[in-house]
Amino acid sequence: METLKQCFSFIDLTTLNATDTGSRGRMFAENVNRFSREYPEMPHVAAICVYPALIRAVRETLQVPGVSIAAVGGGFPASQTFTRIKEYECALCVENGADEVDIVISLNYFFSGHYDLVAMEIRNIRQAIGAGTHLKVILETGALKTEENIRKASFLAMENGADFIKTSTGKMEPAATPFAARIMCQCIADYYEQTHRRVGFKPAGGIVTSDQALEYYGIVEQILGPEWLNPSLFRIGASRLANNLLKDILSQDLAFF
């Protein structure tokens, strides 16, 4: 039960629909506020993750200390736009109140073999958002497919300023998989051994049940150890998972999120 509560505290509560409005952003934030008031014995989610257009609505409504606002930027989800546009969009996310920015590596450059350009974009965005903003870099492991590609992308992200590496956008299949998670966590462990800098891990996309959350928890615990089992180094990107965890923790159906 305590592990399920921990998993709840790792959630980046996410809404990334084309139909999202400011009202939906405010609703997400108010639900987090209300849950904190009604269930003070429970931990809060780690963050609310939204499109850039919803940042201000969430910022104006959110009242729970410690819950971050994450925004997807850099031409999310395809990352198929100009580098300068990506940098500017991510900088605007921070200007509008985002604490964290999630970007996607340029698969265009990656599959063309232009790894230097992949690295340059991440470095430039890192600089654009400032040192105080967390940068999560999405690898889109469902497109990368192979261990070699996932390892290459993981190190490109970490070596150029990522605070987290993240499996997926949730916009293509497969999204998060235990196969990709194990490879990414081993890369994080190898990178930590080389540099002594801890990089976080975020599986995202298709994680719905408590059993799935526990599986990723187990992967992190086994490969990276208990130091990574906190929201500063482990997140789970999810929309439906929160209510399912609450059902298993509190033994009642709740539709908070």
C-alpha cells in the first residue's frame, strides 16, 4: 500500500488533447487542490503536464505547494519545426509559469545520422529555459525500437543537459515498455557512474493500472536503487492511472482526475 502511495506521488497528471481549453487546465488544478484538502493523509501528484496554452490557467488556479507545472514544448509531439522556434516556445513556457519543460528529440536528425544536430538542439533549449527549469527529453522509444538506438538517444539527451529522460509522447505506439525502461535506467546508471550526476527517469504513455506502475517502480528500484524512488528523479506520465491507484489505495471509486 505504501508503494502504491509512492507511485501516486510520482505522477505527472497529464492532459494533452487538441480540444483542451483553459477551463480544462483550471479543472485539473482545482481537482489537485480539492484532493489535497479532502485527503490530507495522501501525497499529492508531482506535476500537472499540459500544452503551453494552458500554463497560465493552471498557474492561476493551482494552490498546492510542491506540485510543479510541466509544459510540452519544442514542437511537441513530432519535433518537426525549426530549432529557433523550439527554443523560443520553450522559453515562453517558462515565461508563462512552467517549472518543467518536456521536449522530444528530433527523430528527423537522429535517423539521418545528424547526432550533432540532435545534441545542439537539446543544448540550445537547455540554455533557453535556464538552469532553474527542469528539462525532460522524450526519446520516443517506440520509434527508436532497438537497444542501440535507445542507448544512443539516452546518452545524447543526458550529455547535453537533460534532467530527465522520458520514454514516449503517448502519441504513438508502442509507448512506454519495460524493455525500453530497463535500457534507459541502465544508461542512467552508467552515466551516473561516469559523471556522478543523477538524471531522472519518466515512463509515459499507456500506463493505466497499479500493476503497471509497480512494474516500472520495480525496474527503477532494481537498476537505479532507492535513491531514485522520489519525485525529483522518478515520474510516471499518466492520465487514467491516478484514479486507478486511488481505487486500490482507498478501496473506493473516485473520479478526481
